[in-house]
Amino acid sequence: MADTAKQTESKQATTPKAEQPTEIQILKARQDHEFAMTKIGQEVKQFEIMQRKAVMYSQSTIIPQAYKGNIGNCVIALEMAQRMGANPMMVMQNLDIIQGKPGFSSKFLIGTINATRRFTPLRYEYRGTEGKPDWACRCYAYDITDTEHKEPLYGDWVSMEMAQKEGWLGKSGSKWQTMPSLMMKYRSAAFWARVYCPEISLGLMTSEELTDTTEVMTQATEQKPGDDRLRRVQEAMFAASQSEVVDTETGEIIPATDNDKKKTAKK
């Protein structure tokens, strides 16, 4: 027994005692816990989790090129998916980046609206003569609580005349030229969503709208008479230099003579 007691005592003596936390460590742990319980602390924690998810997605080989190796784009897509209640992979596959602007494909937007079950599935109606400027389409649905379909929710009419005036039809390679019926459905659905459920699209334009309007805006910018204004300013400055000259000796501005004008013109 004595030997056993001695062995136990020797083991206890050789076993290192666990270090007791200092007051500073205890205070820091308490502060970290209190911060984690605040709103900002919760946001920081959520962001860290989202960032780790984004790193994982950015390393995937089956996501679109715009997200491969780009953690920032993945974080944005994850945040959109969270707000929409959608699958992140679906958002990435249907969120197109066109000249730096994100936009959902129309088919994804339509599918998301139908999946909410807040409305009946989107339907479309036409008016006018097919292929003519008055040919138009609009989107409509009913609130899911309107079981008797007494109050249809109509969107705006989208016509071929509108496509022509907005510049969508005349674009090179425009789908409005080859499949106008489908494009009218897509555009009318986008208009409908902005009125009745803008929170689903998060205020973004569809990728088809971006494709149409971005090029139109670019063309309009290129056609702005900026160079013409600069040319007019230069001509006005030249005309002013022709009407007045500065006396190099006195610094006085005096009317230019015919000889002065000839000299300036030669320069």
C-alpha cells in the first residue's frame, strides 16, 4: 500500500497542472462573447461563413467563368441567393454579367416568380397582327388568394412598335428579328415583375434587357456631339484671336488689323 501511495504521489507531482486563465484572458473572452451577441457581431460571423462558402464555390469547375477564382463575385451571388431564397448554384448559372452589370435571365425570373406560389403561373395574351408594328403582348396572373380569378394582374403591353422605337429591333444579331414572340414574352414578364414583385428581381434588369439597352446606350453615347462641341469651342477661340491681339510691350488688348489676321492665319 505504501508503495502504491508513493507511486500515485510521484505521478501527481510529475503531471503538469493546467494553467489557470488570467483575469485579462477572462475579460477578453467575455468581451468577445458580448460582441458576438450584438447585431454587428452576428453580421461579422455571417460574413465570415459566407466568405468561406465563396472560397469553396470559387474553386469549383462547374460554375460559370465569371465566378471561377473570383471570391467577390461569389459572395455577391451568395447574398442574392440568400435574399431570394434560391439555390446559390442556380443564381450563379442564371446571373449574367454584361459589360459589368449583373442581370438575371428572363426564364430564371419567370421560374422564380412561379415557384413563390404567391401568384398563379404567368400567362400571356396578344393583340394586333402578327409581324406588324401593332403586334403586342402582355403578361398577366392572379393573386393566389383570388381563387375565382376576378381581379387579373395585368402588365404593360410590349409591342413591335416599342421594340423598333427603343432600338431593340434594329440591332445586329437581335433576337427580336428571329424570335419576336418569345422576346415579347420575356420583356412583358420583366415589366410585370417590376410592378407586382420587384423584391424577387432585386431591382436588376434581365440579361435580355441589358443586351438590348446596353448597346443602344453605347451607340447613343458614341453619337453624342462631344467632339463637335470641342470643335466649336476651338473655332470660337480662333475667331476671338482673329478679332483681338495682345500688345507684347504694353499687354494691352487691341483690335486686330488685317495684317495681324493674315499672320495668325499663316501660323
